[in-house]
Amino acid sequence: MSGTRDGDRTDRSGGRQAYIGSFTTGGGHGITIAAVDPATGALEPVAATGPFANPSCLTLDPGTGVLYAVSETDQGAVGAFRPGSGVLDPLGPVVPVDASGPTHLSVAGGRLLTANYTSGSVSSLAVAADGRLSGPAAVFPHHGSGPDPDRQQGPHAHQVLPDPGGRWVLSVDLGTDSLRVCALDQVTGALRGHAETALGAGSGPRHLAFHPDGATVYVVHELEPRLTVCRWEPGPGRLEPLLAVPLAMDGGTDGARPCPSVVRVAPDGRFGWAAVRGSNTILTLSFADGADKPQVTDAVDCGGSWPRDLVTDAAGRRLYVANEWSGDVTWFDVDPESGRLRRAGAVPVPAAACVVLS
């Protein structure tokens, strides 16, 4: 398992690792572990997990260091792993989420939350002090539909995460064209509905990211290629849409319409990036005029096909892209002045779906 890097290789040290989730039903290896070159950011795969079906989304708990993975299957489940040097040790058996098709997960208030696309719900599971998971899951169902007869016959929760203050839980629903705000019961782990914000009929919201200011939220839409900028008020738990920024690019290199997948914000909050499948581009967003006034300043080829996920390193010096259809992870150097991207290398990872850096 080896990768390529544009330019000369340097000596690798430092102990950083990347974890790459993939679709096993598409030929992926499950969770691939890769060493990260601290000087260049290059990835070198060193191992892969044993059987674990469709770990399409991963997250690291910063408190315990435990890696969690969804199993995006009809009988949805999650697994917990203790990372080591080139290994992932399972922390007990996989735990059902009592829902179908989990696509995203996050840690909040001592619980593990999953957004369940097929069922259109959010599940909450107990997390022990050592990071182990236990059921049964507390399930919060979404309700509603949208105008797209193929994609919006019912709810499709695609992402769930806490707000920066940890008081609220936000879930993005592609099927109902809305974003829900919930409160998390600290005793039972159940989610209680608080508010729902409409985000445009037929737009298919898929993924959101907070700006470091904690007051600005960016939502990418899959069915209508655009970015919605919202104001977040943590006191009342209210989200207010402000403006929309088009993300469509001319042409589709895969013969498919542009389908944005994810938005990420640089750690210092000066730039952001959005991945657009179909056109296979990564767009650079500048916040020079304010966090609530993003401008698309550049577009580059994603380095493969169907970019599903983006992640930056802690310093914001590099951006990694999981290209699902071409089966690779490509990384880019980030220009510190403009946020523009320069391709730096790639490594093959069949059916790559997400990347997490330790």
C-alpha cells in the first residue's frame, strides 16, 4: 500500500496518522491507517482494519482519543476503536443505532450521535469513560418531505453535530430541506426538538460547518448547488439564513450534475473550501469581506472523481480530499495568503469516503 507525492520525498517522523473510511461494498478496505509526513503532509498507508462494513464516516473524540465509525448499512451500527501505531484495536462489538443508513456521527455531551440517512432520524448512544459504546440507542425521528420525487419522498438526515458551545445539537436533513436544532438530555441521552429552519424547497441541504467566530454557519446543498450562509444565535438556539452563494461549475466531468458534498473552514477562519461532485472541483472561499460574506475566489480539479470529503490539518497548511469514484485521497498545499490550493500528491484508497487526522 503505497502512494505518490509530487516532488521529492523527505524523511517521515512525528507519529501523526490519518484514518480513511471507505465503502466496502464498493471495493474499499474499511478503515485505512496512513502515516502522515510532518514535513510534506504526504500520506503512506500502512494497514487496514478487518471486516467492518461501509465505514463511510469517522470521528475522533478529542477527549479520549477513541476513533468512532459508522457502518452505513441497512442494519446501521457504529464501532469504537483505540488507535495505536499502525493499528486500531476494537473497543467491544459494534453497537446498533436502531436505524438504517447512518452517514455521519459526532460526539456531544457524553453521547455518540449518528445521522441516519435512510431512516431519516438521529440516534444517540451512551459513551463510557474509556470510550466504549453501549445501547440501546435513543432515536429522534425526523418528519417531512420535499418536492424532489426521487430524493425527497421522506426525511434523510445527513449530518449531526453539536454547536460550538455544546448546548445544542444541529442536524441537516436533505429530504425535508431543513435544519433541526435539538436539546440533548444529559440524563437519558434523548434528543428533544427545539426548532426547525427551512432552507429552500428542493435544495437538499447536506452538510454544514461553523466559522470559528461561532456565529456563522455555512450549509452546502446537494440538489441545488449552492452555499447558504446563516447567522447562529446560541442563546435562543436560533438559525437565520442570510444569503446564498452559487457553487455550480460549468460542465460535469463525470456526466453528472454538480452535487456539492461538504464545506470546511480553515482553522484561522480566513478561508473555506467546498467540494463539488460532478464537476470534480474544490472551490476556495474567501471571508475577507466578513465571515457572512464569502466569495468564491478559485476552483481547482479535485485530483480524482466524486470528491466526498475534505479535511484540513491542524495548522490549515494542507487540505485532503477523499475522491470516492476514482478511489484515492489527494492532498493540496494551501497558499497562506489567498487560501488557494496547489496539488501536492495522492494515494490510492479504493472507494474513499472520508479522512480524519490525528
